[in-house]
Amino acid sequence: MTGGFEAKITETAGLVEAALDAFLPRSDGPLGRVTDAMRHSALAGGKRLRPFLTIAAADIFGAPRDRSVRVGCALEMVHCYSLVHDDLPAMDDADLRRGRPSVHKAFDDATAILAGDALLTQAFEVLADPATHPDASVRCRLIADLAQASGKIGMVGGQMIDIYAEQKAFDLHGIEELQRLKTGALIRCATTSGGVVGEASSEEIAALEAYAEDLGLAFQIVDDLLDAFGAAEDLGKPVGQDADMDKATFVKLLGADGARQKARELVDRAKDRLSRFGEAAGPLAGAADFVFVRKN
């Protein structure tokens, strides 16, 4: 990861962090508890890859940053909600997230469920606000795309298949389809939403979608590698869970070297998808390289 890309993603993360802080002001009483739980999840730092993809894609088309940051925050809220629920005892039963106690450990199970629900619904509130885009048809497109990416034919559906996969022997094709929904759907939506808020053409949005399709799959392969060979102190969460649960993963099916090779091929192909945008797509190309070398 070059210093130039490091500076760009750090800058974007700061913009997103500040906006999320404003979206989630502290309050008193019982309402304050769920807000604190939302903040515990949403303001836990990190690279903010999904909003970075949104903002970088929107920048290609000259979209105002105040609009693309709002869209990126909506994507991040949905991502954070999914992590809160994934960590619950009924799902992955994880005690740590980003180096801190997961929300159900820092608060309790019921508060974690409500905090996740609140983050999900607030994401659509953000997109529906005219401050996100003055054109109602653009806002409706953003809302519909995120609803599809996060619902039963997107992230939620992928999670359901993942639970089912614990009881079945999935082949490589099955794992790819699972991850295109569970992980890839939100990455695709983050990227194409940048094009939507930037009022890109249908052909330009299709090119962004093809890039994100490859990127999302590469991201998950690297995730599998990190779970198998990464360090808990780098990841900020337990490692080895896939093996403990005997999950079908890219590492299990391809081996470590095969998985790395496939991730490299996907990253290279993702970058090739950006050729029509020229130098303006440099940050998105940098994001693809970052996905391959990341340590957390």
C-alpha cells in the first residue's frame, strides 16, 4: 500500500468518523444507552473501506463530498449493524471486535440487537434526506440498492447460506456464491452508490459493479487467509474460528497458496475493470491493492 493511498484512506476515514459522530449524538436515559451502544460499534475506528469506495467512486464523477460522505456513512451504518449482530451468541459468539469488547459484551444481548436494528434503520433515514441528493429519484435509487444489498438476496441471505453451509459440504462455486452475497453485496453497493450519487451513466455504473464484484471476492479470500494465519492482536478479534467451526472456506478448498493466487488474480482483474476511468480511478485501484495486502 503506497503512502499516497494511505493518506487518502486515512483522510476519508476521518471524514466518515466525524460525520458518524454527528449522526449519533449522545443522549440521556434509556435512549442514551442504545445510542452509546450504536456509537460503540460505529465509532470504533478502522479503515472505513466501504465508505472509501463510495467516496472514491463518486469523486470520479465530481460529486460533492458532502453528498458522498453521507452515502458512505449509510453504508458504514449497515456494515456496523451486521457486525453487531454477527458477534451475538446466536451467530458467531465473538467477544472482541476491532480490539474492544463486542457490543453484546460491553452492554448486553438485548441492547446489541436494538443497537444493530437502529443502525440499520438510520442508514435509510440518512439516504432519504434531501441533503444526500436534491433529486428524489437518485435518493430512491440509493435506498433501493442498499435495501437489496443488505436484505434477503444480499448480505442477510448470504449469512443464512453461511449458517446452512456449516451443515453441508459446499464446493468452490457454492462458496463463491455465498460470499458474493454475504460480503460482496455490500461492497458492490458501496461502489456503485458512488456512481449513483455522482449521476454516472448506466455503462459507467456497470463497470464499477464489475470492479466491485472481483474486489468483494478477493476481500473474502484474504479474510479467510487472515482467519487461518493472521494474528488476533492485528485483527482485533479471535482467529481460527473458521477451522473451529469446520467451515468451508477458500483456504480449506484451495489451500493457502491457491487462495492467495486466486485473490491476486481477482485484484488484478478488478483493476483492469477501471481502465475506462483513467487516472481518476487511481484511489479505487489503490483500494484493490490494499485489500490484497491488508493485515486486519
